[in-house]
Amino acid sequence: MTELFLTANSNLYEKLETLLKTRISSPFKILRNENGKPYLTGNPLYFSLSHSGKKAIIAISDSPCGVDLELVNGKSRKVVLNSFSYEERAEIESERDFLTHWTVRESYIKMLGLTLASKLKNLKFIGGKLYDDGEKVECAFFHGGDGDLVFSLCVEDKNEKPPIIKNI
């Protein structure tokens, strides 16, 4: 099961630790892998977080997960959009569409614990499906957002049900 928490981008790690303490009874420590992805030692609970501007999102899951949040702000995305395939560009009609394509990629890369530089060029998001080096990614993806934000969640367990979303 995965839960998503939408929050203000202040004291983000304090909020994360508070949420984790309600789910983990033993002491835990948050460390980072060689690519900077935070993880827990000695516990089968996974988490991911993202922030943009004054907003943030935290995912807590029983399976490896990655989450990305971006704000709709009218910023030109032409340079990045030019690196997308023709099929992808044909699907993108708005900034919100672009941000969905972007956050799907980034949530997957975060779930893997890799960096954008090492993986981004291998990914395509076409017809609502993510492809990595031409192979369909077998993970569960969820998208959402309203107003000025767009987010995507990637969970390794492809049978994952839609997450519970809470505002904190």
C-alpha cells in the first residue's frame, strides 16, 4: 500500500520523520545511496519525496517507489521538449501534458535510485506507457494534481492500487 502526502515545502524531512515514526516502531536512520536517494536502514518501508516552489509531496510505500512533483508556472520547456521523441511531442498540447511526461520519467528514475543524467535519454512516455530502452516498464504509475501542480508516482509493484492522498 502506498500513501501520498501533499504538504508545504518547509521542514520536509521533519514531516517525513514524523510520518515514518507512526509506521515504524524500532529506531531508524535515513541514509542516502551513492546517487543521493534517501532510504531507511533495516526496514522494509520505502519512501520518496519531491518539492517544487512552496509545495512538496511525500510517498510512503511497502514497495520501492519514486514520486515527482512539478508546478505549472508558464515556464518555457522548449529545450527539454526538443529531446522528446516525435510521438511524445505529438501528445503534448499543454504545459500540464509536458509535466506529466516529465514527472513520469523522474518518478521512475527516483524509484530506481538513479540519476537523471544516467537514465533520462533512455526513456519515452507514449500512450500512457513508459518505455526504457524500448521495453515497456512494468511498474504501477499514478498521476494527479490540480491547480498549479502535477505529480506522478511510480511503484515497483505493478499490482499496486491507487494511493491514498492526504494533505498535511
